[in-house]
Amino acid sequence: MAIEMLYFAWVREAIGRDAETVDPPAEVETVEALIDWLAARGGDYAEAFADKARLRVAVDQEFAGFDAPLAGVREIALFPPVTGG
């Protein structure tokens, strides 16, 4: 299951890329498991995803929680919390 990952703001800067396509193993069934799987790559990924409280997620362009299932998902965006003024 290929998923297009989009990274924004400091997440993009920490990882060094704004997008990539990933193909997680079948046992990765939720957004949280996907983030853990990405963090297990080590290096910049481990650092960027060390504190999930600093992340927000959108699944197929809709805000979602970390417990959102990955079944049928085409795109996941990871970004810091947004503040407005």
C-alpha cells in the first residue's frame, strides 16, 4: 500500500524533504504506527517524530487523529500545530 507523505514547516526542514512515497508493512495499520515506523528509520526521522504531541496530521486532506486507520489512505500530511491571529 503506497502512501504519499507530505511534510510541512519544521517537519519538512528536519527530514530534509517535502514529500515521499512510502510502502509500510501490513502490520502498520494506523497513523501512529506509521509515524513510529518512519521514526524507526533513525536519524532525522527519529528526531522529527520523537514527540508526537508536536505533530498534527491530515489524512486525504482531512484533519485526523493518530488512531486513524490507514486502510485505503492515499495521502498523509504531517505538520506542526497551527496558530492563528
